[in-house]
Amino acid sequence: MAEQHERLSLEHILHEFEDCADLTRRNFPEIGADIVYFSHTVDNLLLINQVLDPLSALQRKKELEQLLRESQFVRVTDSKTAVTGILEGGVAVFAADTVHLIDVYGPEARSVSESETESIIAGPHDAFVESATTNISLIRRRIRSSHLKVIHCSVGEISKTDVYILYIKDIANLAYVQDLQQRIERIETDAINDGGMLSQYLEDKQTSVFPQFLTTERPDVSSSKLVSGKILVLIDNSPTSISAPASFFEFFSSSDDYYERWVLGTALRLVRYVALIITLTFTALYVAVTTFHYEMIPEALLLTLAESRNRVPFPPVYEALLMEFTIELLREAGARLPTKVGQTIGIVGGIVIGQAAVQAGLTSNILIISVASSAIASFVIPNYLMSASLRVIRFGIIILAGIWGNMGLVIAIAVIVIHLCSLSSLGASYLVPVAPMRGRDWKDVFIRAPFSLLLTRPTQNRTPNPIRQKNRK
Amino acid sequence: MNEKIRPFNLAVLVYMSQVGIVVFTLPRTLADYFGTNGWLILIPCFLLSGFNIYLISLVYKLGNGRSVFEIMEQSIPKPLLYPFYMGLTAVWMMFGCVIGKKYVLLFQMLAFPTTNPMLFKLMFDILAFMLITKGIYTISRAATMFFWITAWMYLLLLWVLPDFNWVRLTPFILQGGHNQFKGLLEVYGAFLGYEISILLFPYIDRRKKMMAAIQAGNAYLSVSYINLGLVSFGIFSSDQLKQLLYPLLDILAYIQFPFVERLENLLYGFFMFLVLMTVVMYWWGAVETAGRIVPRLKRQVLAFVLLAITYGISFLPKTIDEIDAWISFLGNITTGVAFGLPVLLITVLLIQKKGEKSGG
């Protein structure tokens, strides 16, 4: 006990933060008090109102004792708590032989703005920011219920990043909440910097190419997931939220679907599934047909195709891989560059792969069309992680189609389907509602039925309260 | 999570394990052995398979949903049982293997005459291995996915309907056939696959009407066979069907779109999903059975060893004719197993019940 008391002294804390030039220490000689804090993690107004002004106003030590009895000052007796408190935006007040902490956390943060990766046409435009508390406030503003519960955990042995698990009591399945909490607590790593990174630590199969949790930057999407019985995970310093469990088909719906008329929402969903098929198979089918199965092309089209391909010196599979790779280069370059320079990339890329490659005899016109349609189709898929995964898989399909034609294409599809079948998200099948079959959910997965028909919550969430809407009109 | 196979998925699983390579030759077999309106023979086959499934459901009821292996091991001494298990494993492994080989040979004939078919067979076996080692729940999910991926192909029959003519069916019934008993066995082979459901008892949801689901899977298969039979007899007539090696491929080759034609080899690729599921279910059954003999051996290792052995054996039959002979021979044994196994189990269960009564 004596040792602990000795360790928790101003000297010890200063020693602990030795060589931390950003630590601020102030002294109040009249009352014999010292305060220690990090100026960039505290809210300046709070600091002045709650600490600096009251302490400056004091004249005698007795008054200080009285002030420290107020509830915002928390007495600490061990140095670990004091150090953590200072790191978490507290001010440590050292007076005589006692130490108190007061929480005045309020770091600088980006203000709420539009999401750049998940833009929509109709609906709310605000997006999460890097502060988890602001993000929770964006959710609470949308779900004003005391049933919205928040569990706090922390991850990262060094970073000690705050992680919050959000769920709605009586709607979310508590088994999932517990499972998720255990998975978060089991993580042992130095630091986790983003929601996307955290979700990979939490997944059932980390080696898979597919994302097994849905990540989003949009608070409206997140709160609708919560209301449907899913669990949300927010991590401090990241605008990405994770919702679990997730199904493969969930990645193909966007929040616009609900904000627009149901017919339009349904049409858009169907377009996205067609896009999935195009992005995976179109170029591969071109390769299969032009390498092995010329008989599949009707005579009129065959002449055009042969004319277009007659100057190309490579087998179709090389030609396709070359163009797909160029498109990936352009996409990656465009993503890294500032918007103004990014436009140049678009123009250069457009000319190079649109015109020059064909004229130089490196590739055929029809291939350009097929590669471009595959690329465009991949961008139709609303979730960036899913669309990126599908683009990677596409290369494998093209290579297999180049080796074994249509059979290679079919084998590739089989491999993907078998892999998808073996995946799960928090232990629930990744392919719900198709396998296992849940016909009831189809009307909010492949189509977006009118709201009067969307009466139940998705079955994958195993919610104790499956009825979403009672009045049938 | 306590996952159980649900009725819809069971029905799909049964259907998917039944429909396989035979579908390509079925109309010809019907016309060849039974002559005019041979497709009618599918109806008694459907009833017969329905009866066999009824026997399986009796096993389920009498055994209270216990695993069939448990039922047998309770009453039959192991020295007797193990050779029986080995026999079952061998039959099911080989039957699956020759079905896979036939699919591969057909594909080679269609599109890749110069490629070594055993390469395709290797790829096919790898796919099957991936599924078998992941367990029955993944297999059931895959069956459901493949079912939806292939279900739309029935709509293609609509494409040929304008050429359907009732006159070609003729008013005569089953005229011009030969060796009808052999034909019946061969046609019945098209229905096989449902018998593996006898091994699924521990994995299904007991609260639901699972036996009805198996019947539903079989009924769906029968309806699609009858459709296919009727359409092919109405398009080709029974005499022409006798001349066609693979009438279904001819139907598929007939379909044309403005931007693509001769779809048969792409569509034939889609049939791989159906054949794969049939083979996987037989092999899964075989691995489960062999697993009772060597319970300590990891399933992955066991599956690998068994698949490697059958892959080796599949080098032996080289031509489609040889394969057909193997298929019909193994098919007959599998039919025997399909009826014999439930009958054996029912007998064992009745004896067990009698023993319990007299003992209690």
C-alpha cells in the first residue's frame, strides 16, 4: 500500500510521461496544487470552466479540499488509472497527498460531412466521422430509445482504442452480442486503426476473399441495420461502422432503394444482380468463346468479331488480362490522386485504352467493350469492399476460361459458390436467404417490395421480435 | 450454432442428388426400350421410388430418427457389419466415380477432343473433395445454390415448344420396344440418389415434415423428367429418338438467340452442377459409411484416400461404351441397395422392438 502511494506522485507521473513534449503541467502555488494534462485531448472551454477558473479563484488549501469533493473530481489511488485517465482526456489534479481526475475530453474532430465512398441520390447525406462519440450521437439522434444499448470495450495492446457495440434490446439476439463482445475481447494486437481492419479480426474466416461483415459510413444505413436486429460496432478514430451478422446479398442493397418508389428500388436491385453476373463472367465468356467456342457466335456477328481480332497477335486470354490489368491500374491511380489530377488520368486512360490500343493492334474493339462493361458493372455494386473482392476474383475466372473455355468458367463459378457456402457470419450462414432457404426474406433481398409487405425482420438476425410492422393495409 | 437441414433444403438436396448424367440419354432410353409414348413409364418409376422413400420414412419412424449406423451397430456384430460397410462404400464410391467420368467424357466429346479427360476428372474430383470435406450442411447449402443457378434452364423448354406436335406422340402406347425389364432398370437408374437421404436422419430438423420433403424432391424430379420426356417425344417422335445419342444436347443445340447460338456446351457446363451434387452425395454417403469402420481417421484424410483410389480406378474405363456398361452394372447394385437397406433396417428395428418388449 505504501509502495503504491509512493508511486502515485507527481514525480512518478512526470517520469511516466518523460520525453512527452506535448504534456502540459501547470502549477498553482497559492494552494499547492499541480495539474497535468494533454492540451490536444481536452476541450478548452471545459478546461477553463471546470478546472482553470475554479482553481485560480481559490486562495486557501481548505477551499481546494472542498472543491475536490465535488462529484466531477474522481479520486485515484493507483498510477495506472491516473496515466490512463490523462491519456483519455482527463486532467490530473495533484494536491497535497491526493490525486484527482476530472474528465474534460474533447479532441479536435472533423465535422460531419458527406460520405465520399457511399454517395446516394435521395436520402440523408451525413456520414460518420472519426470520433466514435459523434458517431454514436448520429445514431442516437435517429433511434431515440432507451433500448439502444452501448457496450464499451477497448482493443489494441498499445493503442487502447475505444470500441462500442451497439444493439437494441429485445430486437437484437443477445447470443450474437455476447459472441461479438467475446471476439473483440479476444483480439490481441498492437493497434487497430479502422473499422475495416477490426472487421477482419472479427470474421469467421479471415482468409476468405469476401467481406463477412457489412461496413458502412452512413448513419442512416447503420441505424436501419440496428432496427432490423443487427449489431453495430463502432471504433474510435474511424468513420467505418460494422454491422453483423451479414449476408452476401446484403452487399447488393443500398439505402436509396428504400427512399425511392418500390418499383425503382426493385429495378435497381435487379440491375445490381445483373451487374454481378456481368462483372464476373462477361470478359471470361469473351475469352472462352473466342478461344474455344467460335461456333457460339452467330454468323453476322462472327464477321465483325473476326475483323476486330485479326490484327491482334495474342491469344484472347492475354489480351483480356492485359486490358483488365490496365483498367485496374487506372482505377488505382485515379483513387490515389487528387480529384483535379484524377481527371487527367481518366482522359489519358480513355484515349490509351479506348483508341490507341485498338489502333496499335494490341487488342480488339469488342474486348474493350467487354472489359469496360465489366469494370462499369463492378462499380454498380454499392459496397466498395464487395466490388473490390469481385474484381480480384474475376482474374481467376478469366484465366480458367482461357484454359478450359466454358467448362473453366463453370468450374470457376462452382469454386466461388462452394466457397461462399462454407462461409458464415457470426455463425449464421452467409448465403441466407437462399441457402438455407428463407422465402419470406426474398421480398427484401432480390426485390424491394412495397413497405406494406415488408412486415418482418430478416431471419438471419434471429431476432426475438420478428414482427416489424403490424398494420397490414 | 445448431444448424439443421430444413424441409425445403432437404427436398432440394434429394432432387439434386437424383438428377444427373442420365438426363441426357433418358429420352432415348425410353424410346429404345419402350417404344411409342415411352415417357409414360416414368410414372410407375415415380411411384416405385415413392414407395422406396416410404420404406425410408418407416425406418425414420421406427428408429425415432436415430442414425442408421447406430441402429445397425446395436444389433449386428461388427465382424459382420464391417464387410457390409465396405461393400456399401465401394458401391457408392464407384457409382459416383463412373457418373463423374461419363460427364467428363461427354464434355470431351463435345468441346475438347484433344484434352486428356482425366485432367477434367481431376478438377471435378477436387470440386467434390472441397464440398465433401466441408460437411453435409455446406453440401446442402451448395445444393440449394446450384438448384437456383440451374432452375431457370427448364424455361428453355419453352423455346422448343412451337415445334412440339401432338401427332408425333402417336395414339399407341409402348409399342416397338424390347427387353423391357432391362429398360426399366436403366430408367429407374435416373431416379436413384434419394436413397442417400437415409443417412441424413441425424442432420434434419425433427420437428418438421422431413419425409414429405424427400417425397416432394422426388416428385419434382419426376415432374421434370415427365416434362422432358413428353417434350422430346413431341419434338422428335419415338423413332427419331432411337437414333439420337443424346437427345437433350440436340434440344439445347437447337436454341438460338440473336447474339449467341449453339449454347449446348455452355449449358452442358451448367449441368455440371447437377452431376457434381449427385456425385458428392454418393461420395459423402460412402465417406460417412467408411468413417464408421475407421472412426479415428480424420474425415479429410479418409475422403482424400477414397477419392484417390477411385480416381485411380477411373482410368480403367476409357470409352463412353465401357462407362455405360459400368454405370448400368453399378446402377443395378445401387438399386438393390436402395431397396435392400431400408428393408434390412426395418427388419432389424422390428427385432429390436420385439426384444425390448419381451425384455421389458
